[in-house]
Amino acid sequence: MAFKPLHDRVVVKRTESEEKTAGGLIIPDSAKEKPAEGEVVAVGEGARKDSGELIEMAVKAGDKVLFGKWSGTEITLDGQELLIMKESDILGVIA
């Protein structure tokens, strides 16, 4: 991918949602919600304090994360649907 996010921005690829419920019912595409879970693809260098000191990013490429339902801006790069969001939109890292 030839895209590098700036500052405290993160590029995330959504994980695929489940095709079936726990009871075995198949969920049609029209009824599926977009998952609020994904994998970090790329990160910026981090935000800067007023003094110019760099604040290191808490996430790195490859991390599995949860984010808010309406977080980020959807983009398409190299045929992949991705999200660009601020690091603060990420709720947590899945261990």
C-alpha cells in the first residue's frame, strides 16, 4: 500500500462479519451491520505536544482493535475498503 497516514491518524481494515447467527440462521447482506472491529494496516508518526515533543502511538500495524460505530472516513485503496481515523477513535486493542 502506497499510503502513509499523517500525525495521529490510523488506517484500519474492517474484519468480516459473521454469515450466521449462533443458532445457525443465515444473515442476509441487507441486515448485516458493519463490524466495529478491524486490523490496523498503517499508523502515522504520532501527535505533537505544544513543545514539539512527539507523542508515541499506542497502536501499531497488525493490532486488532475495536472502534466506535461511526468512527473514521471510509476510503478505497488498491481495491480494499479501509477506514482512516484518529487514534483517539480507537476504543481498545484486542489481546
